[in-house]
Amino acid sequence: MIEIRWHARGGQGAVTASKILASAVIEEGKYAQSNPDYGAERSGAPLRAYNRVSEKPITLHCMVLNPDIVVIVDPTLLKAVPFLEGTDENAILVINTDKTPNEIREKYKIEGRKIYTVDATKIAMEELKRSLMNIPMLGALIKVLNGLVDIKTVEEDIKKTFGKKVSENVLSANIRALYRAYEEVKGE
């Protein structure tokens, strides 16, 4: 089982991305959970969301305390929340930043964890014309998950989730953002 913790701000779509990931994993016949962790926070307040994904049934039903992967959707949270909390040296970090993994390692004195970075903000602004980084970060995470879920399945789930709610142009922009981040994510 792989446990994932998302860090974002309210309104950035991390809860939606977490749900899309779980739905796509289930669509492929595997097991998944998606849980948000927030109260009555206003838009812009820090929040967390969680995923569990597995080839076997998941019997654990609680918050993810020791994540295998931490996804940082909003880079300002690197200074605002304890994003390494509960992780060990084998944890993987997927961070929205224009910095390289090594620059992040040095700046935040991170030891022993694998770091992946992608400029999801730039991708979102170029493709969506808005700073909605959830789908680009989902694309980067899919790449890091290395075959656990197929990006085509995620694409189909995005179409199901947003299809009737957004224009064809916005939907196409989200799909482009998904694939760009999948291709542009860098690991050390």
C-alpha cells in the first residue's frame, strides 16, 4: 500500500485531484481511498488531503500519518506547514516549484528523501490561464507512481469529473496540463 499526503490551500483543487486519483486507481481494478482533512477554513487556508492506493483491499480507515509520498501543490506551504512531518528517509516529495530537486534539498535541508519537482504554476498559467495547479500536480504524481495507474485512465476520469462542468476548451487545457507535468517532472 502507498500512502500519499497532499498539501495545498483551499480552492486549489487538491481534494479534487485526490478524488480523481482514487477513482482512476479503482477503475483499473485496484483499491484506493481519498480523504480530505479540513474544517471550515476559508479559501486560501492550508489543507491536507490523503490517498491510499493498493493492489490489495485496504482495511485501514484513518488519516495518513506516515506518508510514503508528499505532494506540495502550493510552494508557499514549504515555509508554512511541517510538510516532512511523519516521513522517513524513504519518503518521496513531489513539489510544485521552479527550483531543481537539488535546490529544494539544499534550501530546506532535506536529507534522504527522493525529491521530484515540476513547475505546475507555470504549466497552469500557460495552459489554463489560472493558477489551478491540481491537475498538473496530479500528472507529476502519476509519473512518480511509475505505472501504478495509467495516465490514460486518469485522463478519462478528468473528463468524467469535469466534462459537464467546464467548456471543451477548459477540459482540453486541463488534459494538456496533465500530460505536460507528466513529461516535465524532474527527479534527482
